[in-house]
Amino acid sequence: MIVSSDTVDDLVVRTTLRLRPDPRRVITKLFVPGEDAPPFGSRAAAVINRVMAMDEATVSSVLAATMRRFEARHRDLAETFADHFDSISHRLEPAELPSLERRMLIGAYFSHEYAIEGAALFNPSLVAHPDQDGIPPDQLRFVMSVRAVGEGHLSSIGFRTGVIGPGDRLELDEPGRYPVTGRHHQVLCDRALLDGILTEDGHDDELAAFLRRNLSPRFTGAELDRALAALHPQLLTRSSAHHTVERIHQIAANNYAVEFPTDSALDERILWPVGRSERHGMEDARFVRFTAPDAPPVYYATYTAYDGQHIAPQLLETRDFRDFRASQLTGAAAANKGMALFPRKVGGRFLALSRHDRESNALTASDDLHTWPTPRTLQVPTAPWELVQLGNCGSPIETEAGWLVLTHGVGPMRSYAIGAMLLDLDDPYRVLATLPEPLLTPQEYERDGYVPNVVYSCGALVHQDALILPYGTSDTGITVARVHLPALLDRLAVSGRGALPRART
């Protein structure tokens, strides 16, 4: 348990909380010798043959030693070994099915530990926990999402929990012992989304037109396979056909669900890359608690999927942080990193901040939460500390004065700072004010790390008069600042009394 208390200051106070990557937090992954490095030739058969050649006494001894060494570090390790054996059991003839112990040992040889936070832990977002039972009014239980980076710069999304209050108290729970990646399964895909992505990618050809006609509005993977099998053979001989088919399968694979065990703690759950577009990482999730009249709250998060060459904004949806659904986004506003959803509809439409041009803050609207057309620019780089580029630091926060938007700017020597902007509540395309100076810049002790000179957040939370702002420090660790919200809004009000920045169409 980490507990932090602050001293009173005029506007921003850094707390003493420091969250650093913990290399002891490991998951178990399938390991196929030879496929982890060029020329990517599997050595599975040779490894299996060597285990099959062991005598029973050696099998028992090696398995027992392996279980003694690793069992306390993982939940249901024996089940994992059995599952990994099943993954490569096709290398054995049915008549060769070995004993249970030998199967378990083969599974162990095809397993390895991965330290999800082995390299870094940063870029948090903060939302109210879905379970506030037993929490008094002067306290708030929260969920903090984090970006964890391990071997190979592979990013996943993890969670921490804690309580804000009473007063300046900030308590962070110790995470559970057994990180778990959950079970993944495919879900129904949206035909309109598929069509929009294919059109956007320049695949609006005869194959796409055929699927537009023959797929249901929401279709399964099996239905997609049947539709593709029914294509006229001549269509598949065209030079672009195999590229379109590959892209279609990729889009379908990027829409999936994750279910975590009921006995897993929320802070043990790891959203691990599954879809083809995210096979090299899931980055910078911006969670928001979304509310609507006569409906229970739902949590959405936009995140950046990275396949090793391209990036793509995608969407997560959950009500309880146990069952998640991931899906793709499309449209001109969803062409770059850093989308952030508003916490409710405005004017009957979903709204999102976008950085579609890679350097400015913009606003876009959607009718279905998945298709985001060309946005309207709100803010362009003007101040010295933001001349390289601007972006948001999470979803807008609703206040009586307007939508409070935390921004980030990049200045000389690629130094990041956090700023603030205020948008009109009823017409968020109208900028009421921007802070002329940064709200937060890297302190000397925050400058050194994986990526130096960076402070960056993916979402803050208001509790009473305090804006609780978690942020990553130099892409290495996480700390939290407390901002006196009335003072911040007063400062924005002063900065907005002159000529207000205008939204550019």
C-alpha cells in the first residue's frame, strides 16, 4: 500500500506518490523455439523429440523442479502447461500421446515468463471505480489504467486501484500477485465499419462491393468465410484481390472480446495485444466514464494499436473492468494517435478530441461511436512550449465553467509539458480560454528516463475541489499531482478575458 499526503499550495502540488515498473509482475506466454528470431524456423519437433526420449524418472524430476521454482509466481500454472502442450500437440501422432507428466513437461518447455513492466510503466488515466460500496462521500475509489512496457518495447494495458480522500489523502492498493491476460474470443463485426475501413484504405473494389451486398449488418467470422468462399473465382485472380482479402481478415480479427476470471482482482487484469493491428502493442489508453440518461454508466477507452509499422486508434468498452470489447475506428479524425472521448453526448452526438493532423487539437462528432469524420481544428501550436505539436491529455472534464481539457505541448529539445484549455459546455467547438503557460513541466528529478524530459497524462479525475492528475515521467514511472480546481478555472477565466481563440473551420 502506498499512501501520500500533500501540502497546500496555490495551484499545483506534486504528491509524494511514485509508481515504478515492477519486473516481478510476470505472465506466462507460449514460447516456440526458433520462431522468436530470423529466419523464424520452428524447432518444436526437435524439442518434443528430446523430451519424448527422457525416461520417466527424469520427466518426473524435471517437472517437479520446474513446478517448485515457478508455481508460486503464477495462477494455475499446471493448466497453462496443459494448454501450451495442446498448442503444439499436432507435432505428435495420436498413437504417441504421452503420459500426463510428460505432456505437462512438454508444455513447460514451450512456455516462458514475460515481465509486463520490465522496461517501463507510464501514461496513466484515472476514472471512478464502478464499485463505490462502503466508500463515504468524502472519499472516492478509483481505477488507474497504465501503459506497461516489457521486452521488445511491447506495450500492454494494466490497472491499479486506490482511494482518494479524505482530505489530501491518496492511497494506492498493492496489486494482486498473479497478472492474467484473460480469454479472448471473436465477436460480431459491423458491416458498415468494415465497408468504411476498406473504402478509407483504397480497397473499394469489386470484392468489397460483393461483401457489401452479401454480408449481414452484423456478421460472424464464419459468415465472412462463407461469403468469401462464394466469390466468383475470377474475382480472386485480380492482382489486388489477395491484399483486400488479407485486409478483411485483419479487420475482423481486430474486433474481439476479453473475459477475465471472476476470482481475479481488477489490478491483476492485463489487456494483452491480440488483434493484428496491435500485435506490437496497445498504447496510451484514455479511459472515460460515459453516462447517458436512463442507462447505467459504461467505460470507454480509445487507445493506439501498433502493428510494428502502422498505428490505428481503437476502442475499448466495459462496464465492470472484467469483460471488455475491442473494436476498430474509422474516419478522417481517427487517423492518428490521441483521440479522447467526451463523457456524455453533446447535442445528441458523441464527441471526441482528435489530433488528426499530428500537431493540433481538433474536435469531431459521431453518430455511432465508430465512424469519426473530418474534425474542426480548435487549437494550433502558438506558444514556445508547444510549437512542435499539441495534443490532449485525456477526455474533457465537465465543470460549471465549461469543458476542461488538459493538453500536452512539445517544445525545444522535444520537452513535453501539460497545459489546459476550456471549451463551451453547449458548444464545445467554441474555445473559451487557454492557459498561456504550462500547468506542469518536468521537474529536474522527473527529466531522466526511457524518454527524457516528458510529463504526459491520459486522463485526470475531479474529486471535490481537487483535480487529481496522474502523469508519466519521462516514459519510465508514474506520479500524481493535485490541482486546486477553482484556482485553475479562475486562471483560465482571466486568460479568456481578452481576444478568445476561435475554432478554425
